[in-house]
Amino acid sequence: MIVPPSGYTAVGPPETEVDWLAYLQGKLTERRADILKYASYYEGEQQKLAFAQARYKTAFQQIFEDWRDNFCGLIIDSATERMRVEGFRLPNDGTMDEDAREFWQRNSLDALANGVHLDAMVQGRAYVIVWQGKDGEPTITPVSAEEMVVQYKPGSLTELEAAARFFQDSWGRTWVTLWTEEYVYEVPLGKTQWEQGVRRPNPMKVVPVVPFHNRSRLVGEPYSDLANVIPIQDAINKITSDALLASEFAAWPQRWVTGLEIQEDENGNPKEPYNVGMDKLLQAEQPDVVFGQFAAADLKNYVNLINLLVQHLSSVSRTPSHYFLVNQGNAPSGEAIISAEAGLVSKVKERMLYFGEAWEQVIRLCFRVKKDKRAEEFSLETVWADPEYRTEAQHIDSLLKLKQLNVPEEILWMRAGFTATEIQAFREMRKEDAKAAKEVQELGPQAQESGVPGKDKAAAMAAKPPQGNSGNVSRKLNETK
């Protein structure tokens, strides 16, 4: 952990680079405990027999040391696995922006973007840095909330006044960087004295950091999707630990005996009269001895309570109950699945609204690096893959109905799930098909043109088959009668 050399205690906004770093480090330190807690619950590391009784820990510590019954990962993954950015589109153009796609592919965001969504939902926030690389191209770097913190301008919810990253690499060296609109302040690698930093002008004239906040409120901090889940998860862990303890000590019937003389050892301690086991038979010679047994603990009570808590977990997180298999493993089918997943799909679309706006800001910063006028293109929109799972027949049928409404084919291709690269290949293939069809048509027989006005019409009338005279014959027959 990076410890600041001095804290910020002044009243009012920071004025120097070191004051800014001290202030932002204090904000990061204050929230780091919650950030690490949410990460621990997502990974399932919080279990570690935390809810087990002392006797249970002593007997089973080695066996169940790594045991966990964690639903937090399932809740997050069920949403993030439905978030996939297909590309970016300008409404005036109507097609995917090729340059934006190039930025995306160059920085491996097909894979890294999922990590940004994942961290934002787990820890409440994630960040992306946009800067100019050595080759002059934009570099997009996702950063965890454990390393970065930002400060908004007074009265603004979108404009950043400063951002700082406090990073420690695998060699134990510290990296500290501060961004403002005017300058970039970097502490040399491995230096712990922030006063030794180097200040350089900021060529972008904006703070090149984009926060990904998970459904932040107008007042208050962004929150993790696990905030309301953790108490229920703790209760499930506690009940499961009790069930495991009961399965060892109370699930087998306990036997008792009366009227039996108690034997003692040489120290006067009572001796166990029987070595009880599944293959042992208990017997006694005294006629007054009576054997019996206590009823075994009913573990169904634990199962029912855990199922109840899991149902609450499903309701709070808007995760379909069949994801938890609370119906004895029987998943719904057909329309029941679509109805059950409506809440999850709505949650995913809401997150797409927040994250999509952040990705658009990232692309605009990339255009700023390239000094492209599209850096001010606020009509840019993020194109997401369809988050709703449907059968292939249902999906294609809905697309065919949209085609009847004259929806452009490229829009249908995108909704069908084809990537931007595949759609580009479709365009080239259609050009090749049209070119081949034209060549074939040119090789075929050509129609002869007469050049004489009215001749074509006369020829067509001459080729028309003669009309029958059945009507005249019928009229004459009727007149004769």
C-alpha cells in the first residue's frame, strides 16, 4: 500500500501539485476498505469459515479451509456476460464508425471492456485513461478503482477538475501521476517524495480520465451491485455452516442406555461401555438394561431456510430464480424463461445506458488525440449487442418482420449478432456478387432494339394470342331460341 508522505489538512481546494496528491490520496484511502470488501465477496474469499463455530473449526479446518458457497460472482456475471459493445455509430452516417472501431481493436477492448464493466458493478466504479502513445495513436488503459480517484468541478456531475493514479508495480516501485486540465504531474519511478515530481503541460487540455460509475445518484457515491446482496450472502453462509456441523454431530441417531452399571478406569473416570458403529450390535446381560436412541436432526430445515434466503437474493439482485436452481434443479422453458429474465434484462439495459455514455466519452477523447473534429461529436452513440437471450428461430423471425417495415439490412445484421468485422465483410461480398452478376448479364444474349416508333407496340399486339368468340356464339344461340 502506498502511504502519502503528508496529509492534506488545508481549508479550501488544493493549490499545489503535492496538495492535490495528498487530497486525492486521502479520498482513495477512505473508500479502499469498501472496494476491497466488495472484491473479496465477488471472489468468494470472505468465507474462510468465518461463520463456523469453534468446535467445527477445530475438527474441519483442514478439510473445509477453502470451502465457499458464494452467489455474489453469479449475480455479477449474469449481467456482465450480456454486455458486449458492437461499435459506435454517428446518427448522420447511420453506419459503424470505422475509426472508432480501429481505436477499439488496437487497444484490445473486445476483452478488456468486460473487465471495466465487471469492476464497475463489483466495486461501484472503474476508470479508463486515454493518452497519446509513442506512435501518435490513442492508447486506452482501463484502471481499477483501487488505484485511481477523481475530483469533479464544483457544481458539475460530468466535468473533472483533477484525477490521480497511485500504482505499485510487481517490483514494488510506486507510480504516481496527477492530471489536471493545465498540466500533468508525474513523480519519478520509485520515488516516494512527491515534491520530486515533474510538471509538464497537458496537450489535451482536458483531464484524460473517464469514470465508469455504476448507477450513481445525483447525491452520494456510486454503489456496488453487491451492497444489498452481502447481508443475505452472509446469512446463507451461516446457515450452510450450521448444516455442515449438524450433518457431522447430529445427523446420525444418538443412542442411550439405562440400567447399565457404569465402569470406571484406574483413575476413577467413567469408561465408554460400547464402541458404537454402524456394524456394531449393543447387548447387556442385566435384565433391567434398556436401550434407545434420539431422533436424528432434520437437515431439511436448513435446506428450506437456505432456499428462502436464495429467493430473497434473487429478488434483491433481479437475478432469475432458475439461475440459482431453487426449483430442485428444474429450469423453466419457453415463454417462462423470457418472463423470468425480464428483470435481469432491464437491469442490464440500464447499466448499458451509464456505461455507453462513458465509452462515447472515451472515443471522443481518442479523436481529440488525433485532432479530429469528431472530438466534439456529442451525437455519437454506443451500439450494444442484444442482451436478451432468445431461440434462433424467434430471433430470425423477429428480424424478418422488421425487414417488412423496410428496416435497413445493416441494422438487421447488427441485431442478428454479427460483428462489425463480419458486416464489413458482408458489404464487400455483396459488391463482388453484384459485379459477378453484371458480368454474367453482359455475356448473355442482348435484346434487339427496333428504333421505329410504335413498332414494338405493334409487335407485342401481334404476338398476343387471338381472343375467343364464345360470347358471340352464345348470344346467337339465345336469339335463335
